[in-house]
Amino acid sequence: MSDHHTIPAQERIVIIGAGNMATQLAIALDNAHCKIVQIYNRTLAAADALRRQLQQEVSITDYISEICHDATLYLFSVSDNALPGLIDKIQGNDALWIHTAGSMESEIFRDKTPHYGVLYPMQTVHKSRKTDWRGVPIFIEASDEQAGKRIEALATHISENVIRCDSAQRRAVHLAAVFACNFSNHMYAIAARLLEAQDISFDVMKLLIRETETKAEQMAPLDAQTGPAIRHDENVMKKHLALLEGTPEEELYRLISLDIERYGQNKNITNNQTKNL
Ligand SMILES: NC(=O)c1ccc[n+]([C@@H]2O[C@H](COP(=O)([O-])OP(=O)(O)OC[C@H]3O[C@@H](n4cnc5c(N)ncnc54)[C@H](OP(=O)(O)O)[C@@H]3O)[C@@H](O)[C@H]2O)c1
């Protein structure tokens, strides 16, 4: 085994949080035989549910004062809103402190420990669905080289696709992921509602969604765009807007259609410029 593979076996890890990400990361680390000594969570029942999914014996607590001080690594995976306040309440030490957020600074740990960083898995993760970590990009950032090596070693136990980045890159990746994943999924939710109102199952959308994904993987998303907005079919867009009249989706439809047209126009400008060169 290479040096960076041996490091996590020596880590004694405290998991802070027992939500979607904490659960799936803890299961992955447990499967990789990393030592988890404790799970802290505000709600004990969630920590207990997580503990029961692990193969090793792990203590749990819902008291911040009971978080053990002699661990080597503290993995925070809580709501981004709660993260700074929680860190504030935990006694500092010289262990490695890391969080899993795409858009939170690593410096929030600076007053607590000299060694800190970020392990941001760019995947949509839910407690109820076992995450397949193979190939999942994990973006890491560290306060110092030693911390970087330890975070890389830990991340390598979860996925082989570990990418070192800086804060600006991580923020951009997170923002892009919100558009590509969270917003796309919200569009599915809107589609499901529109169909439900006409007693049609969301199942009819599934092949369309799959083909949209496949196209985005195989060609530039900008080139893959179809639909009334990119064709400038104003008559059809008017009909759609009439169907949505007075609903929050009316404004959303207008904004997104305008943006699709804007992207289409910019694409033509770029293509023309390229042609002229
Ligand atoms: N899920 C994803 O797909 C995903 C992907 C990439 C990164 N992340 C990152 O992972 C982190 C956790 O996200 P998640 O999706 O796992 O969230 P989540 O499922 O909503 O879980 C939130 C966790 O934060 C705790 N929490 C919330 N408010 C708290 C407070 N005021 N004080 C103490 N603890 C509090 C919750 O405790 P209770 O059980 O007591 O409510 C729970 O353990 C975030 O930094 C997020 O950006 C998530």
C-alpha cells in the first residue's frame, strides 16, 4: 500500500452531523476500515440511526461538551447555516478539522486548529439511497501540505477521483452543481406537477430525461438545446405562458426562455467570430 493509503487507518475520526452527507460519508469510511470513534449530532436519534449502519462500534452524543477531544480528525457535515455557530462551540485542539461544503470558507476553522481544510464531494447524496462513490469528484483544499496529504488520503478511501482546488474553483464548482443538479431537479418537480394536474404519470418523462442527460454527456449542452425558446417560436411560448398565467412558474418560464435565447445568440456570435478568424 502506498503511504497516502495508510494515513487514514491511523486517523481517529469524529463525524459531526448525521444528515445525508454525513451518513453516506461515514458508511464509505466504515467500509474502507477507517476508524470512526464518535458521531455527534444535534438529534440523537439520527446519530443512532447512522451508528447502526456501521460495522464498527461507535459512540454517539448529542452534547457538544461530550465531543471527544483526542480524535485526530473532525469531519463536519452539517447545514451550512449551522456550521460556523457549531464550530464556535467546540473546544479547539491541533487535530485536522474539515467540512464538506461547496461554498463555505476553510478559514472558519482557523481559530480552532492549525490544520484544516475541505473535502467537498460533488454528488447529490441522500440518506435513503446508498451512494455509489466510484468516480465521484471530491474537491479538496487544505491549510498546509500535511493537512492536504491527510485529506487526500481520506478522500482516496471514498473515491479515486480526488481533485485539489482553490476556494474560487470550489465555489464555481458548487454554483455549477446547483444549476446542473438542484435546478434541473426542480424543473422535474414542476414537470411532475403539470402532469399530475392532467392525471398523467411522471413516468412518461423518464426517457426524455435520460436522453437529455446522455446528450449533455456526449455534446456541449449549448449545442444540445432544443425547444421553443432556441427556435424563437414566439407563438408556442405565448401559449405556454397563457397556461401558466398567474402562477410563480410563469415568471420562471419567461426568465429561462429569455436566457436560452440569449445563450443561443451568444453562441452564434462566438461561432461567427471563430469563422472570421
Ligand atoms: N446532500 C448533498 O447532496 C450534499 C452534496 C455536497 C455537499 N453537501 C454538504 O454537506 C453538508 C451537509 O449537508 P446535508 O445535505 O447532509 O444536510 P442535511 O441532510 O440537511 O443534514 C443537516 C445536518 O446538520 C445538522 N444541523 C442542522 N441545523 C443544525 C444546528 N442549528 N445545530 C447543529 N446541527 C444542525 C442536522 O442535525 P439534525 O439531525 O439534528 O437536524 C443534520 O445532521 C453541507 O455542508 C452541504 O453543503 C451536501
